[in-house]
Amino acid sequence: MTTTAAVDKTTGSPPKPPRAGLTTRARRSFNTYWYAWAMVLPVVLVLAVLVGYPLGRGVYLSFTNANEANLGRTIGDFTVPSTYKFVGLDNYWNILSGKEGSFYPRLTWTVLWTASCVFLHYTIGLGLAMLLNRRIKGRSLYRVLLILPWAVPAFVAAFAWKLMYNTQNGVLNGLLGKVGIGPVDWLGDPFIQKLSVIGVNTWLGVPFMMVAILGGLQSIPRELHEAAEMDGATPWQRFWNVTMPGLKPVSSTIILLGTIWTFNMFPVIYLVIGQAGGTDSEILVTYAYRLAFQGVRDYASSAAYGMVILSLLLVFSVFYRKMLNRQETVR
């Protein structure tokens, strides 16, 4: 006795078994990986509370005209209802059209601030990493000392540098006075205060770049340098054709991270400068903070600024990764 398998009349082949539904696949996945789901669940809940809800709330407020006057609050036994309303894209239009008047000047300074700091972070970190990658006496001690700024909390470093920048009693002006140079108004002059905060952020950011690049240098096979040297390559040629290509995976990641961190480096700008120089040296994130928590609190505009900052960083990240992928494809 023979059994004949069912055949699909349209294709002439055995019919495919029906695909499992979404609920069925989810149930199978949970039954198979329930332990992994149990481990991930606390992290998901924490992220939902600490990141998801504030982000969603910010997106909602950015489409309203919420401010200190029309936001609901409780005063003793009395409850004041919220009276703010939905205004659509008005807040974004006010920002991007220039009508608000603060976005583009602060965006220009924020981009200059970020580019300057990341450039100094990377170049100084690369130089120190190459120095520490050599066999020199006391190398371990130098590594510990150079990593210390990274271990210091940003707000502690900001206050320490603010004391050193003090016009009357600061260490820097004291040193300048010993060589016959008059005191410098580090945090009063708009241009000098920008250089001052770049110096502070460079001091804070170099150790991270140095450690990451040092790890990348140690992963480059020594045989490549030896082969290049035997072929007659100069030290500069070995650096440019062996070291830099070998550091590309590390460099692309740390430059992206450094850009995101520096673009939103709130503590250095806010704590070092504060209100000493007005608003000329504010970056976008500190201006968004001032809108929400100082003066007449404009929560809607602050939330819109936050969404614009997030969008700018997302666009930069996508463009940056595509540019790197395109370069890899060309090679």
C-alpha cells in the first residue's frame, strides 16, 4: 500500500505548512528563552521609567504651549487645573525659522565647541597613547596619573577649575603675576571664557580617548610595523599607513561617542561659567535648561529644544556611520 503526498495544483509541489502566528512565535520564544527575558525585564522596566516616560513626556510637551503659568499644580488644599493647549508644530517653527532668535547663534557655538573639544581630545589622547605604548620607565605610574582626570566627577572638576580661574585669588592669575603678567578675566570676557571651558573639557575628555586609543594600538600586530620598517618606510609613513588604519575601528567609535557627550556637556558650561558671562557662551543644552528652570519657565520651548537636539545627534550619527561604511566599500 502506497501513500501519496498532497500536491499543490498551482505549483506542483507539496504545500508549505502554515506559518505560525505572531502570538504563537512569541510564546515559543518565551518558552525557549524565558531565562533571558527574566534577566532583561528589570533593565527594560528601569529604562522605561527613567528614559521612556521622560522622553514621551517631552515629546508631548513640545507640541503644547505649557509654561509655569498654565501648568496644573496643587497649592495646599487647592488644585489648579492645567490650561495649556496643543499648538502643533509652532514651537519647532519658532526655533528652526529663527523667529525665536536664540537657536542658530547657540547652534554655531555648540558646533564649534564640540568640534574643538573632540579634535583636542583625539589628538592629545593619540599622542599620549603612543607615548605610553612605548617601553619607558615608570609607564604604569604615568598611566595612572593621566587617567585621574577621568575618575574625577565632572562637577567636582568644574568647581576646581572655576576656583583656579578666579580673577583675584586664582592659581592661574597667581602664576601669571609671578612672571609679570597682569590678571586675566578668565570667566568675564566672552571670548576668553569660551577658551576656558574648552580647556576644562579637554582636561576631562583626554583620558578616555587615551585609554581607548592605547587599547587600539596594542591590538595592531607588531609584525606590520616591522615589515613596513624593513621595506624602508619612514616613521611618518608607518604612522599614516599602518597605525592610523589599524586604529580606525576604535577611532570611529570614540569620535562618535565623544561628539555626542561633548554636544551635551552640561556640567562644564553651566558650572564653570554659570551666569558670569551672560548667555553668549551657552550651548543648546544649557539654554534648554534655562528655559525650563530659570525665569519664566517655558516647558514647551525647552522640550522642543530637547527634541531638536536629539534629532540633530541622530542625524549626525546616521550620516557619520554611512560615511564610514561608504569609505569601507570604496576600499
